[in-house]
Amino acid sequence: MNVALPLPKYHQVYLVLREQLHDGQFAAGLPPELALSKQFGAGRVTVRRALEQLALEGLIIREPGRGTRPAPEATGKGAGPIEPGGAVRTTRLTGLLEKIVSVSLRTSAKVLEWRTVSASQSVADALQIPLGAKVKKGVRRRSLPEGPLSHITTYVPEQLTRGFGRRELARNPILRLLERSGVELGRAQQTVSARQADAAVAAELDVAVGTALLAVRRVVYDTSERPVQWLHGLYRPDRYEYQMEVSQVGSSSATISVKENLSG
């Protein structure tokens, strides 16, 4: 764990596990305490305290001899919880797509995962599809010449991805590929907050476990208001900057434009 952070180790473990629970990562149950201790580089007492906190909040159920599993209310949160200090915004994709593509073209992408999975409750809720429906899960790491920039996980209904595969995903943003496949993009709803790096993300982004990252969650809809993409993006704050310009404050016709700039 990153001892430089002003948080106790158990609380760092708690925060990471809470985010993973909301993402639906533990549908089959949480790993044993020993495995979590190795993952976080923390003692079992520390891990146990984090699990006790999650249990007190009703997020997990711990049963002797049966392991630890998510409580039913710990998943199925749709686009996920809004963290303190986070910002939620709905915006048209006109112009936003161009900015996303522009930023992407200045980076290189490595596809870490591209496979068909069954939608968990949280994925099903976000994409408004039945639980267990087939979706494509893509995980990519984008990098600058200076090093890793972002770790992006995307879920897309499987039928929308039949026109492209892993090779195309390494070369193009998914939104561009969806447009080429005939999807008419409409609006996007985003949550911008902070999240701590778990072991897997920390290794890909070359940061310490528990490092604070800029977290962007985005649900993209087509012009018929059908969700076509659910994205979780984790960005190194020393290499990524997110800006917003708001005009006509207080007016019903206020507009929001997004600037995504790379720094460092």
C-alpha cells in the first residue's frame, strides 16, 4: 500500500473493495483473506478490519465456512455511486466524440481484454438489458511516450460489436467503431470522481496500490435513447487533466463543453 497517503491501510483496502463491489466484480464471492492480503500487501488483520467495515455497511455477507459474498443491495447500482466531490453531467455527443478521438489519437493503446461475458446486475442496469445478456467487455491501457495514462474498461451489447474485433479496438476508440457499425450516437451521461488504484490497475499504470486516480464513468446513448456503451476510465492525474467550460450560467439554455487535455 502507499504509506504516503493520509489514510489508514485498512481504509484504503475498504475503499478499493467497495468500488469493486459496486462494479460487480465479486459475483462469485470475494477472495479469501489471505489472497486479499497478498493483493494489497497488507496483513490479514488489516484486511479483516476492512471486511468488517463493509459488512457493517451491509455491502457484504460473511458466513463461517461459506466465505464472503456481496449483499444483494451492493450491486445493481446502474452507472455506480457518485463519490463525494464527484460531478454528474449529461451532454450531447456532438463535439465530445471529436475530443475523445483527438485525445485517443495522441496515445497508444494496448488491448488487455476483449471477450464476451454475461452481464452482471450492474452492467445490465447500466445498459438496460436483461441480467446475463451477452456483452463485449474491453479493457485497454492507453499510454503516452512518457508512460501509462489510463486504464479503461468498456461494456457494449454484443450485437453492436459484430463489425469489429480486437485488432480494430487497438487502433480506434470504441465510439468511432460503433459509428462505423451504424450506431447513431446521441448523448452521454458522465460521473467524474476519484478512485484508488487496486492491484491490477496499479500494475498497469505503474503506480502504487491505493494511489488516487481520476475516475470517469460514462454511459453513452444512441439517438433512440438506447444505452450503447458503459465505460469506466481510470486516469493518472499527473498525466491527464479534465476541464469544463460552462456558459450562460443560470439559464435553461446553458451549454457545457468538455476539454480533455494531456499534460506531462
